[in-house]
Amino acid sequence: MRDGAELVAAVREADGLIIAAEAPYGSVSVLVKNALEYIEDLAGDVRPYLEDRIVGIIALAHRDQARAGAVQALRGVVHALRAGRLRLRRVSPTTDAPLTRRQDPQRI
């Protein structure tokens, strides 16, 4: 996607979508939040916002609590955007273990 207009056009035509977000600190990044704000452009449509669309959400983070917090945040946003059916709530660990001071003190 190059700009918000492409995103809005794709969501307008979709019957469902999957929102996946990295959530290292228990919330969703500003980049994902900004992308979701474009859905406001669908307010005047026959199917406004995410109405009558199936939505899945995926949160990726190192810690269980961070993943769960991100899923809750996305769930709240998706329901506020009138998604009728939330079919997938996936909480997945990332593939890399978090660094500790012993492993790499220069990167902490």
C-alpha cells in the first residue's frame, strides 16, 4: 500500500480482514493505529467502518502480558469500528527470545 486511499479502497471491497501487529510493550504501535484511522473514511458508505466484515487480530510480542494487552487493545478498536464478527484472536510469541545483559550488554 502506498497511501491511505489504497488501504481504504481495499477495506471497502473486503468481506474480512486480518490485523496483525507487533506489540513489544503491551500496546499497538502508532503505525497500526494510524492505519486504522483511515477506516473513518468509510463512515458514509453503505457498509460503514467495518460493519458486516469478519475481522481477525494477531498480536506478536515477547511477553504473555504484552500480547494479551495488545489483543485487548485491538479488540476494543475493532469493536468501536463496528466489526460484527471477531473470528480470530491469536496471541503468538515472537521467534526470537528477548536479550538479557549477559547475552549482549551493548544492545540493552
